Amino acid sequence: TGQGSDACHSGGMTSHAHDPFACFLARPARYEQDEATPDVRTAIAEAICERAGNQGCRTATDLLAVLERAGLTAAGMSRLTALSDLPAGDLDSATMAAQLGSDALELVQQALDGHLAVSNFENFSSRLANIFAYARDVTGGALADYIPELAKQDPSAFGLAVCTIDGQQAAFGEADTAFCQQSAIKPLIYALAMGLNGENQVHRHVGREPSGRRFNELALDPDNRPHNPMINSGAIMCSAMIRPGLPVADRASLLQRFVGSAAGGSKVGIDQAVYESERGTAKRNLALVKLMDEHDAFPEGVDPAAALDLYFRACAMTMDCRQMAVVAATLANGGVCPTTGHRVIDSRIVRNTLSLMLSCGMYDYSGEYAFTVGLPAKSGVSGGLMIVVPGLGGFGLWSPPLDRQGNPVRGIEVSRLLVESFPFHLFAGVTGS
Ligand code: GLN
């Protein structure tokens, strides 16, 4: 797995002699690219046909089968939609160059060359299937019960999905069941607030230090700001900075569209019953708003009640594990969604978001998680967990029973098994495992 580490050893120092830090970019993300000229497209299409032929792959159907084994499907990514329209029969480079954009052509070429983020995807998925099966046997934990919708979740529900920075996807168990994201949406509230207001303005009103307290603790930092955007007060503050002048419904739909774009241009819903229950059991969050208001923590002109309303709608936003994995892969890819090829989040904002997920994403287990797993992640009380492997891809997981800290029990188990099985820990690069 991982495409970049050899770049470092095989001539990285000579070919990147002008850049003494090239070695640090061991896992380069795939950024959006300009459309290539027709000549270049024809050259790539010719190379594809030749390589496909060498691999015994003659027709468009054969090619789709090869891609599917690499985890790439036209259904799973809009970048490849045009592939399914290739005429049946032998592959023909002129038709291919005319019908496919350079984005799709380059991806197909990489797949045939074995140069995708995960080169042996079949092997990778079967190892993930083992991890999934192992974690399924792990029991324990308790459902969140502060609202009826969460108390009646099925404790045995378990889904896991992966997406790489090249859009390779696999899913296990209940990966297609949408569930309310709760706190797992917080990184996206923050990223959108940053995109709309800039870093200085956002961090004038919210810190970036772990709080060392429960996620809904009535506490502010020494500057009277919420400690960070991954706890309730900080997420309410970031919600306050999402287009405060618009009606709440429009602000919610902006956030839904933003999250949907990061999730491959898919639809993000709102669970109305969850939203109403959140509003009905809002005492603690109301107290947090009061506390912040009393300390003049909100930006000028903001209606704190509307910010709280937006926060509840955000907690009630629904995605399934597959969508979460694509969002995680968008973050892993520096903000360009791997399945659409569109930039959704500015790269600097992605860096900030990942830093906060690493230091504050797993409640009071964040330090321990950073130590043992070493990956940016965010959990939520509905049992969702988003894990980012920067430069490689991401995972979406759902398993409702929570441990004492509020993290999904099976999510912690899967995280532990992932870093045991693959060199995913952020510092694996310097330790070799
Ligand atoms: N809706 C929950 C709350 O605001 C979300 C918290 C969570 O997922 N930790 O309390």
C-alpha cells in the first residue's frame, strides 16, 4: 500500500535536488488537474490500449472488470461515468480519447500500471474483511440514550467503508444505512466556517487546544472562547459563523451541500425526528450558549439561538459509511474529492481540520488515540467514526455501542487493528511499522 514511500528512496534526493524537503512529502495527495490537450489524451489512450492488451484485456467490459478489481467503479465515482458509455467490442484509442476526459484516462492508466494509492486492492479488501469480521465479535459498550432515536438504534448494526485518494472503494456490513452523524459532522462545520470567514476570524472566537473535559462541559478557555471546534461549544460557535445573515434553513442546506460535495456529490439528509429530539433535550447546549453569550464570545451581530438551531440540524444530518469514507478521503487528499475530482476544501483548511481531529477528535481519549493509532479521526454519539489516513484514504464506520469516553467500541477496535495491520500510524514512516 502507499505509493509514495519509494519516491523517497529511489532517487528522491537527486530528482528533487532543488527541494531539500521532498522526502517529507512521502505520501503526496492527488490534486485536481487541468484538462490535457487532445494530443496528450490520444497518447494516454494509446498507452492504455497497449497495456490493457498486454494484460489480456481487450474490450471495454474487460477493462471495467480490471478496474473493479482495483476498487474503481463507474457507479462509485462520477469521474469514471463516461467509461460505462464506451462501445462494446475491442478497445479503440481514438474513441477512448474522444469520450474520456484526461482525469479519467490518467486514472485508468494508473490502475493498469498498478500505481493507485493501494496497488493490490483485492488483497487490501480481504484483509479489511478480516478486520471487520474480527471486530464484529467484539461486544460491550452502551447506546447513547439521551434521545429516543439513539436509544433505539440496533446495537448489532455494524458498517465499514474505505475510499482511497484515487477513489478505490470497498464496503462491509451495513455500510449503506444512513444514520445521523452527531459529532462526526463537527470537522465539516469547522471547515465550512473557515472557508467562509478565514482562519483569523474563526480562531478569534474558538481555540485549538484540547479541553481535557467532557465534550459538553460548561467551560471556556482563559480567553473566554470554546476550547476547540470538536466539542459542543466550539461547534456551536463555528455554526454561528456560517452565513449568520441567512435563515437557518438556508444555512443548513448550505452545510448539507458542502458535506455532500465532500462525499462525492451525494445527498446528505436531515433526520427530522433526531433534530426535534435534540431541540427538546437541549438544556446543556442552551447552557453552553448562555455561558458563551454572557462572556461576549460570539461575533458581533450573531443570533446565538439561531446558531444552536443550525448546530442541532447539523447533528441530525445523515450519511452512510460509504459517504463518510469519501469525505475522509477528500480530507486525506488535501481537499479534492477523489471520486469527482473537484476541490471542495482549501488545502490549508484541510491541514487545520486534520490537526484538530488528531488532537481533539476522540473526546477524552484523543491523546490516547493519537498515541496508539496516530491518525486524525472524529467520532459521534450515534456510533459513527471517520478515520483519515493522510495521503492514502479514509474510513467511515458505524457501530452504535459506545465506551465510557463516548467512542464506538468497535471503532476503537478497528482503529487498533488497522495500525497493527498496515503502516498507517502518522509516524510509521520513521519507524517502519
Ligand atoms: N447532539 C449531541 C450533543 O450536542 C452531539 C454530541 C456528540 O456526538 N458527542 O450533545
